[in-house]
Amino acid sequence: VRLQVYEMAQNIFSGKKIVVGVSGSIAAFKVAGWVSDLAKEEAVVSVVMTKSAAEFVTPLTFAALSGNDVHTTMFGPGKEEVMAHISLGRDADLVLIAPATANVIGKLANGIADDLLTTMVLATRAQVLVCPAMNSRMYSHPAVQQNLIRLKELGYKIIDPACGKMACKEEGEGRLPEWDGVKEELAQKLTPHDLQGVRFLVTAGPTREPIDPARYLSNRSSGKMGYAVAQAARRRGAKVLLISGPSSLVCPPGATLLKVQTAQEMSEAVFA
């Protein structure tokens, strides 16, 4: 199989219609940056906000960043709002719900459609990615966890939240995931999986040969080429094992990372 790495230079978001659903969480302000980045990537971004979301970030902010009108209600005065719950979902290549509150997750898990966002999600046939964001105690509640399991059974893609300090000063799991990881998930969903069933073994980065406890011999390899190959293969549906020497790069989502230090460890890992 010949992997065309030049595809990494192509803008896979260009012209893609992405609906971003924003619900009422303090993390909504982070999603403004996500929308801005997608717009810079030339994606056609439509933002749907719940009534609670508008209490945290104004629709005008998302309209300015996306370059498109923001949808907030099923019964707005504009003609375009009359069938927005159908047209938005029908035309979308992807739907991203971020942040997804416990309330929205519960509605979707039980087929409740009582606002524009939940109605649009029920009407779409596009892949829906959900980014939970809430207090760690809320996130760990059995009802929320059961609803997330139900969403996975229904075909939704759940992007696990991050751990860390939250606006409520508590620490734990429930923070909105980092954009780099979410963006890569979107890219994988938009890329044709023509390498499905193919297995890739990719080596990357330098090795280090210790001289003593403080010093080692190494080289200037950054690992960027290997990580780019692994990312391109994973985006196209391949099963990827990335064997990497010391590197500050982030493993592409979905790839398996095996870290090594010395050339001997690299050799043993590859031949194993």
C-alpha cells in the first residue's frame, strides 16, 4: 500500500458543512475558538445555540467568528428558521455538540426534542460527535454514565472529557476536551477510510544511548515525519502502531503508541 503523505497538506475541512451545537456550560467560551479555527480552515460552520448557552456567550460572537447566522430557536421571525431543524441536519457533513451538558446528553439519550438543537440532531443522518463538559460529580453520576452508554449504542461518537481544575474550583474528570484532539476526530470522520483493515507499523523519533546517569548520545530527529505518516494512515482507517523514541509530539487519536529509548529497544519492538 502506497501511503500518500502529501494528503496531509490538503485542507480536508474546506467546503465541509459542520454544525456546532452549543449548550449551556461555562466551557462554551472555549468553543468560540473552535468555531474560529474551523472557519479559518474554510469549513462552512453553522452554530446552533440553546437558550442557556446564550447566557454564557452571545450569538453575535459565534456569528462573527463563523461568518454565518447563528440559530437559536425553531420559531424565529426569519424565513430560514422555519425548517432549520430539518435543513441544518440534512445538509451537515458532521454535527459537533460542544459543550454537551448533562441535560442535553439526557435528552438525546431518550429521544427528547424540545428545542432546535435536540430536534436537529434527531433529524440528521450525519455523524454526531458529543463532547461532554460538566462538574466531575455530575459526570460520574450513574444517570449521566448510563445516558452516555445509551448514546454510544445509538451510534453517537463520545469524545471523553479531560481531567483537571474546573470553574467551580474542583478537580476531576469533566473538563471540555482539548481542541487538538477533537479536531483530529473531526478530520478522521471526514476522511475516506480507504485503508480500512490495513495495519501500519510506523517508527519515529530519535533514540538515546546512555553514557552515564546524566548524559546520553542522541540525534536531532523530531519524529514529525513518522507522526505525520501515522496520523494520515489513521485518518484513512488503518490500524496504526507507532513506535516512538523520545518526542514531545502527541500520538494521533486512535493510534497505539509504544515508547522506547534506546536503539536496542527500538529494534526489539519493531521485530516483535
